[in-house]
Amino acid sequence: MVKAESYHVPVMLSETLAGLSVKADGRYLDTTAGGGGHCAAILDQLGESGQLLAIDRDDDALTVLRTRFSDDKRVSIHKLNFGDIGNDETVQSMKPFDGILFDLGVSSHQIDDSARGFSFMKPGPLDMRMDRSQKTTAAEVVNEYDEANLIRVLKEFGEEPRARRVAQEMIKHRPFEETSALVEILEPLADPRDRLRILARVFQALRIEVNDELDAIDRALAASYELLNPGGKLVVLSYHSLEDRKTKRFMRRMEGDSKGRYIPTPGFAEKVVMMKAVPRKAITASRSEIESNPRARSARLRIAERVG
Ligand SMILES: C[S@@+](CC[C@H](N)C(=O)[O-])C[C@H]1O[C@@H](n2cnc3c(N)ncnc32)[C@H](O)[C@@H]1O
């Protein structure tokens, strides 16, 4: 049985709550509810008439959330890829929201459970699916993609400088079933000081490809404006530069910055202030939080408010 206490330690909890500025009678959407740490903190500030819609695409998270919040009538729990919030009936029926939270990436539970195959530290099957009802696994990517496609994944999603070499080694040694077999061929490709970094880049790339993570972020951010009340808050916690760059560009674009290269949805005029980033820069975790939770080290928190 998956336990809420050990599932995930929520990152930048007080900063996230301050960003959402929870109103007692407000309506909130947690798009990455995980073990419910952020949800519980939001609920602490919500009154009886407040509402929280908690979403995740991982069934383990949904099991924990259902157990943790089963007695709380203010909470609705819903399995969904947040990329689909723009056209999901449940989400649409609860809008407008006073705050939407994205705590991107994987949970500690997903990383720690070797059977999920997310970690290069533990042997396990090459799986990496957040939603285990989906077909594509990491094994399929590693064993079946052609060289050009593997290079694309490693470059775009892992920012791996030796993408071609890594792809060629993978093709030479496949098929792979276990994470440990992949680790074995990757390790000699880097000098010992860079060993962990190459593993982190390749595993990140595979995970993003398997779960189509960046496309889901694009679609979800684009949908968030329309789901928010005027004055409502969009709060995004990212853990690597690809996620944070997307969030930053989206917020700039919504501020009417013509340099923002990201186009949210067709028909949105440029130079119109639709959201305002508050503050303009990303917030990082305090030194004491990083000491007690190393996962917070890479966290970047961005907050924007719907203006019109
Ligand atoms: C960093 S954890 C969130 C932890 C949570 N804030 C807490 O306090 O426990 C990220 C969660 O988002 C989920 N997730 C990632 N991408 C998703 C997506 N596209 N749609 C829905 N859930 C997603 C993962 O399954 C994971 O449970």
C-alpha cells in the first residue's frame, strides 16, 4: 500500500501558498496533486465553501489522494493528463478557478519505486510511464526508435551534448529490458566526474519523451488563462530549464512581450496584457529547505496573475 507520508515532500510550500493567495471561499485546481502535500496546505486555508480539484495522471497518486482526502467534501479527485485541462468536462464544469498549480515533473514516489524504472540508481524495468495505461514505455523508445529519432530525444529533452554517440551505443547494444543494462553502456561514455550527469540527462530525455511532458505543458499553460478568474493566480514549479523556459516564455508572452517566442493559442493578440508575472523573476528555495530536501535545489517558482 502506497503511503501519503512517504510519497513526496512538497517543495516550496509556503512560497507556493503565498503565490496562490488562497481565499477561504475560492476554487483551486492542483494539476499535479501527487501525494497531496500541496493540496493539504491549500485545504488548510480553504473554508467550508472552498473547492479543490486535484488531478494526476498516475494511479498510485490517485490511490493516495483518495485515501487521504476521502472525508473532505471540498475535494474532487480526477485522473487526467493536465495537457487536456482545456477540453476536459470535469475541469470545465468547475471553472473559473482562483488559482491553478503546476508542480511539474516526477514525484519522489515515482523515482523511489524501482519497479517504475525512472531511476538510474536502482535496477528496474525500462518503463518510466506516469500513466501505466499508456502504451509507450522507455523500452520501446530505446529499442525501437531509429538513430535520428533517438538523437532528437537526447538533444531536445536531455540537452545531451554527445547525443549521436549515445544513440549509436544504444542501437549497438539493444535490446534493453532493464535500467541497469542501459546504465552499463552509458557509464563508459563519460569520464568519471561526468558519470552522474550523463545518466541524469539520458534518463530525463527518455522520461520526457515517454510521457510527452513538454507538449502537455504547452497545452496546459495555453488553457490556463481561460480557466482562471480575473485576478486568479497561475503558479508553476519547475525542476529543469526546459520546463522553466516554457513557463517564463508563456508568462512574458501573456504580458504582451513581443519577444516571448511562445504562442499560447491562435487568436491571442500580441501586446495585450493578459497576465502579469508577480514577481517577474523566478523564486528559488531557501538554503534551509535545500539542506533538508535536496530536490528543492533545482526548483524555480513562477507566479502570474490573470489581468483581464
Ligand atoms: C512533483 S510531483 C507533485 C507532488 C505534489 N505537489 C505533492 O505535494 O505531493 C508531480 C506529479 O505530477 C504528476 N504529473 C506529471 N505530469 C503530469 C501530467 N501531464 N498530467 C497529470 N499529472 C502529471 C506526476 O504523476 C506526479 O505525481
